[in-house]
Amino acid sequence: MNADIRYGIVGVCMSLAALAFVVSASAASLTVVSDTITTSAPSATTTHTIQFTVTNAVPPSGTIVITPHTNAFEIPFDFGVEDVDFAYATTSGGPYTARSLAAAATATDDGVIVASGTLGAVTVELNSTEGLAAGDRVRIILGQGASHGAVADSSIENPASVGSYRINVATKQPGGAAIDDAKAMIAIVQQVTVSVTPTILAPTRSNGLPSGALAAGNTTIEISLETDELAHCRYATSTNTLYDNMTEDFDQSLSQIHSVVISGHNDSTSYIYYVRCADAQGTENDDDYPISFSLNNTPASDSSLVNTVVGNATGGGPGGRGGAGSIPNGSEKLFLASATLSGWAPPLSSIVVLKDGKVSSRVQAKFNGTFQAVVTDMERGTYTFMAYVEDKKLRTSSRFTSTLTLQSGTNNTLSNIVLPPTISLSASQIEPGAGVVISGEGAPGRVVEIFLTKLGAAPGEFLKVTATSSLGVPGSADGEWSVPVDTTGLVKGTYRVRARILVDASLQESSSNFTSISLGIGESPAPDFSLLSDLNGDTKVNLIDFSILLSAWGQGDVPADINSDGTVNLSDVSILLFNWTG
């Protein structure tokens, strides 16, 4: 194929803790190597938790040597055996078992040898009776986090300069001959600070709620809106009222989400509240932001208008969950909210919808690729909704994500969603110059854009190809797409393969969500933690991905388990923050 061949990769931003992974090996390679540190600040003292899996057995009196990056990390002169914990777990699984440590190895104790300074190392010499078997998992804690023996009182000092640094872990024979080794990478970053920049623009107001027609019987209603900066908002019932002349407040403190509960509403009546806000610098809105709605004239006994019946529900005050007073001043119903997600996906594919990280519904796309999913019975509040595709070949797409603030008795709509395509490769590893077929499923009648980006190359360089869905009249289009790629001219390495939908070819509008997969040319695909950290496939690692990770906390076998250790935990947070783009 004739294409402009370029290569590139997204960079790394910041980290609160660092998780290491294997980057090279000189003998056989230790596996599942990680080093989690308690702080990544320059010149700070930190505890290192080093874990790895033994590839080849280490005999009794063999050694494990941990060597920090020379002339970077400093091992204090008072660092000793009391600052080290050593534990292992067998291949059969189970918890770690601590091993006894001493200043010198004996028949029962493992010895700890410390060479201090910036050229130092920590060596654990196995006792003369018990070695380590192939497949054993090892955990070594260095620093004040050690607790198995005496009280630890010393920790290794981080480098003074920001940057990436290596920690070498090696296993050796009793005579010093190498068995296995691997290197881990640690990122040292400046501490994050937050500053407020004054603005001369008045706050931007949005998402005013409620709106439209509401169910009857709600004498007490919560009014809310959002601003793009910290602000204090007021309201009036007549237009063109200056902010300083308004007497009714939403809340007393500066905020970006504003709400107030107002009583005295009547059925068959329309209401308009005019809102103005002032930011922290006192810059006020000089125009009205109207929030308008009306109450239906619905008999309280008409249960078709409500979701759930509750006995004698009381009016919702500040922080309440809505509802109404007793008849005749209100209804005995609790009016719950719903959300409708609709758009396009591969025909006959399954659409999985999650609410706050938990599966809420699963619907099937129609023959023409349209779908609609409704999430019901929600009390007022803020919810995060996610949706992804599971196609006919059980391939999954990246996740569409949106956050909504819902009010009582409202139906909220997210429409015109074009879900990302699914993607697969004819082979995950090919020889240089060989061809590979990239395929998947997407919304019918759409063009799929595909980008190949080499890991480690300069930003902005990539190979771009396009594929057109298998088109047809509604009812017969299957949404399947496929494109062969000639890799002649692509050098050896791991490539990130991303696919997205071109929403409107004439306007060149593309979906912001990519579905990604790794391809190895001349090598097995290397772990791409920056790709795995982009949980919603929008090529950024930011608060949306962090929110997705938190919603899956403690779960296993989910995309948020970035390092595939079986649980979404702090290690996955460390990887995500290491690859942060903002």
C-alpha cells in the first residue's frame, strides 16, 4: 500500500507512586518484576517494595542482589538488617511467608549485606539449608516500611533530580555466577501544587435543572445548575434583576455545583427562576440564566407517572432525595429519575451499560445498528454512565463515558452516541515486512480510521490507513470492516494499533474514542502500560480514566486491572498516574 510512514507514542506526565516493570535482561529474565515506592519526590526517603517471580531456582547460599541506579539513589550508612523484610510464596499460591534475617547467613537465617552510599547495593544471602524454587514469588521490603524483625529506622534516599531511574534485581549462584536478572524503572517527579489564576470573565452557567414538564404533586423541588469556576449564585423570580439586588441564594459557599430546595409549587403551573452568579474575584453575570419548568395536572392516584410507591414520603430538604408531602398538598409517590442512552453500534451486537462501574443493563443493537438502553429507578444525584460494545465474535470496544446530575422525576437523554469499533489482528506478532490484517466491527455505513504508532518514537509520527464498513441497506449491513496492512519499511518493535469511527466523512468529524491493541513486528509485543492506562480509549490518561479505575476498585478480570495481577488496587493507580497526560 502507498502510505506516509511515520511513528510516534504518547508521553508520560506524573506519578504519586511508581510501579516498575521489566525493561531488559542480561541472563535469563526474572518475571513479574515490580518496585512500588511510597513517594516519588526528589531527595525524599522512601520504602521500596520489590516483588518478582523466580525463573530459575536459586540454591541454598545463593544470593539476591538489589542495585539501585548508581550515583542517584543513596543507601544511608545506618541502613541494616532491621530495615529489610524478606518473604516468599510457593508456586501453589497462598500468602507470603517471612524468612528469618540476620547480619550474616547461617543454617537457618538469611544474611543481609549492605554496601552504603550512591554506589551501594543490598544483598540477601540465602541460608545454607533452604533455597528458592523456580516459580516462587519473592517480596523484599527495603526501608522504614519493613516490620518483620526489629523496628526499621532507615530508608533509601531518592535522586535529587527528576527523571527515570533503574533498579537492578539479580539472582546468583553461591560463587557469584549469574542466574537471572531484570531491571525495573522508577520515575522521580516534582510534587504537584495547585494555584488559582484570577479571571476577568464572569462564570459560565450550564446544566440548569429541572426543565420541561414534571410530575404533579411535587410541591418541594430542588433547583440546580453548574458553573465553570468556583462561584456564588443567586436567583430571582423576575427578569433583569441585578445580582446585588437578588435576595435568594443557592448556597453560601463557593462551589461549581449549586442547588437550592424551593417549596410552594402548584400543579398545572409554569415557573421560571432567573439566575446570576459571581466568582471568587467578584466578577458578576450581567445577564439572566433562566431555569424553567412546569408541573402537570396529574391525579395523585395515577401510578403510571411514578416509578416507586413509598408510604407518606416527606418533602426533600437540603441533601434530601426528593419526594412530596402527604395528600392533598403532595403525592405519596417518590418520583425517581431515568436516563436513556441511544446511538449506533455494530448490528446485532450487545451493548453493555454500566452505572457507577456496575453493569446496569445489556441491550442488543438492531439490524440497522441503532440501539437504546434505559436506566431507571435512580434517586437524584450524580452518576457516571459507561457503555461498550461486545460484537458477534465476543470482541469488546473501549468505553464511552459520561457523567450526569439527575433531578427527581426527570428522564435524561444521551443521544447520537457512536460507540467505538472493536478490533483484532490476524496475528499479534509478525516478521518485519510481512502483512497483517486488521479487522473488527463498527456502526454500519461508517469509515474506520486506523493508526499504527511505534512505541518509543517521536510524537506525532504514525502510519494511517482507512477501512470502510461492509455497507448495505438498513437491515442487511453487518458493520464488519477489514483492511490488510503492508508493514514493509516498518522497523522492528512494538506498535500500538488504534481504530476509531469517522463520524461524518464530509465534515471529517471523528469519534474521540479509540479501541487499541498491540502488534509486535520482529518481537513479542511489549507491555504498553500507557495504552492500558487509557481506559476509555480517548488517547488521554486523565480524571475520566481515574474515575473508571475507582469504580472497578477491588475487582478482577476487568480493563482497570492494568498490570493483570488479579485485582484493581494501588499498583494500578500508580501505573495510571505514571502515564498521566491530563
